[in-house]
Amino acid sequence: MGNELEASMQRSRRLYEEIFGWGNYSAADELMAADIINHRPGSPPDLGTEGIKRQAALLRTAIPDLHTTLNDQFGHEDRVVSRWTGSGTHTGPLNLPTGSVGGTGRSISFDEIRIDRHEGGRIAESWWIPDRFTLWQQLGLLPEPPGPAAEPGEPEHSTAAVKRGAGTPAKYTGEAPLPAVTDEMLRDALQETRPYTVCVLKAGPRFQEPGPARESWLADLIWEHGKRNYALYLAGLARVICPVADGSGTTGVTVFDADPEDVDRIMREDPGVKAGLFTFEIHPTQTFPGFGQDRGGLR
């Protein structure tokens, strides 16, 4: 390996260790060209070193004890490819494109793959691919993968099984398998309730039941309604979204992590509501005791 390539690999390594791991943002101006071109998923390229400084500051605000680990690195000619992991405790606000997520106190980790093109002793161009899916899962913005099955002989409703997060609905087998709850446990849990808002979506005057007779424009509009619901979920505003298709006239129930006034504004902008497909009712509520105060408490 030539001296120039070794220097380039060391330069890319310092990018993670010093800027992200140590919070030495000024190192960006030493390691990167002033007119560096940064490529990131879902956005047009941006120029200059301010972008990586903002990214590092955003992560270090959310994860003050952020630690970086370089997992793999190799280079060829003017390119260096690095795969690194950031880890720490999420205690501060994390501003995402979909909104801000308050500190959860969770230990999280995420990966990133970066390709750096070096020129004249600086990083002149970068392509980076962050593992946002895993990060959002750990922040409670996306469902976590199914956990392991209960141990042989362990009741499905046992405390251990619940903590693992069963991936399939549990079956009720009687009172005996339920965890024992004392008066003191319930009193303690009552201290951790927090407000939410329930929205009940109902069929409006232009709603048509699913089936061959449903017009295509309506199906397209409901698809847009579904995309908006998913965006609200990713933003942390809609914590639980449950479509209902039993012909009862109720078409869905959503639990919002927002006050009733905000939920009313959100729903009035829904494309299905604006088109007369749906109407809605709003009910202030709170979590059942024991669901906790953090944003991940309501699954």
C-alpha cells in the first residue's frame, strides 16, 4: 500500500473519530476540501464542510456520549470505503426530517458506510449511506423485529415473554399464567401515565366499501391517506394506527402523541377527510398504568 493511500485512509478514519467521536468539528476544515461535494440518500448533493458539522452536532446533541468504532476500511487509488458504528445513550433531542424525537434514555447503535474521494491531501467528495432503519427502530419510530419465542414451559403472558416482544398475538389461556400485580405495583404504575389522543375514523358520505365496485380514484386517494398515516407514524405523532374493515362504519383507530387541538388540525388536512371519504371523532385519553413516560412506552 502506497504512502498516499495510507494517508487517505487515516484521513477518513479521523473524520469519524474526531468529528463524530470527539466533537472536534473544526477538524472538518482540515480534513475536507472547502468545496467538498457531499452525496446523501434522498437529497441533492450539498457543498462545503458545514453539512458534516451539522450532522455531527445533531448526533452529539442527541447522544452526548457518542462513541465511534471503525469496523472495516479499504482503499483503492483515490477512494476509501469505511464502515463504522456509532453508539451511545439517547438522552437529548434528535431532529429528524420527520420531526424531533425527545431523549428516551435508550442505548442505541447505528451503522454508516461512507466512500471518500481524496484529492490534494483533502477529502474532495463523499457518498454516505446511513442505516436509518435500525436507528428508527431503536427510537421506537418503527416496529422492532420479532423477538425470540418463549422458553419451553414458559407462559406466553409471563413478564419475560412480554419484555422480549412476541412477534405474534398471544393467546389467553386463563388467569393463572398472568403476572401477579400487587396494589403497590398498580399505585406505582399510576404515577407513570401520560396523555394521548385517540382518533376514531368513520366512513363519510363518499366512502365505498372495498371490492370490485370501488372506483379507482377512491382507491388511489385511500393509498395517499395510508402514505400520510405512515409519515405521521415515522414522525412520532401517530403512535398506533389500526385500520378497521368489518363493515361497521368505523374505518380506523389511531392513538396520537399530540394534544386534541393538534390532532384536529392533522385530521382536517387528511386527504380522505377533505374528500368526504372519512369523518372523525377525537377523544383525549391517557396510557394505561405502566406504559411509561418515554416516547417508546406505547407500542
